[in-house]
Amino acid sequence: GAVVSQHPSWVICKSGTSVKIECRSLDFQATTMFWYRQFPKQSLMLMATSNEGSKATYEQGVEKDKFLINHASLTLSTLTVTSAHPEDSSFYICSANSQRIDYEQYFGPGTRLTVT
Amino acid sequence: QQPVQSPQAVILREGEDAVINCSSSKALYSVHWYRQKHGEAPVFLMILLKGGEQKGHEKISASFNEKKQQSSLYLTASQLSYSGTYFCGTGSRGGSNYKLTFGKGTLLTVNP
């Protein structure tokens, strides 16, 4: 149980375009989903927290107009990187918090974004 | 506040033991341990919520000290599959949300 999927697994896009990444909880309802970014050989940095049906809470230094988060249902959250630039290239990982077990977070497999 | 992990890296031979530490200057709400292999997402290992708590699964165990400022992850009789980067994440409440702040990670390499 507690499986989280992400789509796509990787994406290459041109500078200035937008990219959407989906995060789904497959076998449980996720009240809260989290979006992280991880640069090579570095730690996971929380970008934002999203709750179903409400606006996302962004961490300090994360541009909310650039990284649009929509948590449309208890099983789906999306992250859209708008007007992507090469410095946005990174590994984006989502996680979901199960309603059954308050504090455990289950991570998706990640999406590798490369902006050329 | 980011927790401090030590050591940064450790190299073992198969069958040896290792300890990874995670500490904070303030009492923590919880500690979560994850293992991440290169290019993959972190895999949940365990969570500790109570001071003085110890728990384990197979040959991996963890403890949380009484003051809830330090946690240690114990890897016993290491296997090749234990290789990866281990992260501790400390839980905190930001408004109504509960979120994790991760340490910088400990790279564990198990050689035959």
C-alpha cells in the first residue's frame, strides 16, 4: 500500500516553455501533498505544501507565480513550472501524507526536468 | 532549521555495522529516516515520535533520545543493498501543515 506515482518520469523542454508534472496517490487518499526539488548530490528541499481544495503554501524563496501547484482532488496534485529556464533543471519529487497514518510521507519516483 | 547528519559518508564491507546520527539544537516533533538510491525517490524506513523510543525492522533500527534532539540509525550486518544516501527528516508544524526538513544526507557504500 501507500504508492505514489509521478508523470512524466523525465522531460526535456526548451527555455521559455511550461511543463506540468502530475503526482498521484494510487491506493490512498492524500490530504496533503508536498513538492520537493533536489539538485545533484544535495538534499531534498521542500518547495511547497498543498492541501486538497485550497491554495498551496510555499516555502520562503520559492516563486509561487513560477511554480504553480494545484491540488484538485485527494489523489492528484500538479506542479507546473512556467517559463522554464535552464536553472530550473532539477529532480522534482512529490510526496503524499496518508490520512490513515498522520505523519508518514510516501514519495513518488520523481521527475527529471531538463531545460535546454 | 536543517538537522545535522553525521558522518557525511561511510564505506563498509558487507557484514559490517554502521551508525548514522541526526541531531538538532531544538527538541524535535518527530524524526523520519529515508534511504535514497541514485536517481530514485527516497524510500521510507521508519518514523520516531516519542522520546526514548527505539524501533527496528530486520537489521535496521533507530532510536530517539529522551530529549528528542538526537536520533541514530543502526545498520547491522550490512548488505550490498543497503548502499545509498540516508536522510533524516525532522517534522515540524507550519500553520496547519506538518512538514519535513531534511538533513544533507549520509552516503553509505557497502562493498563485497
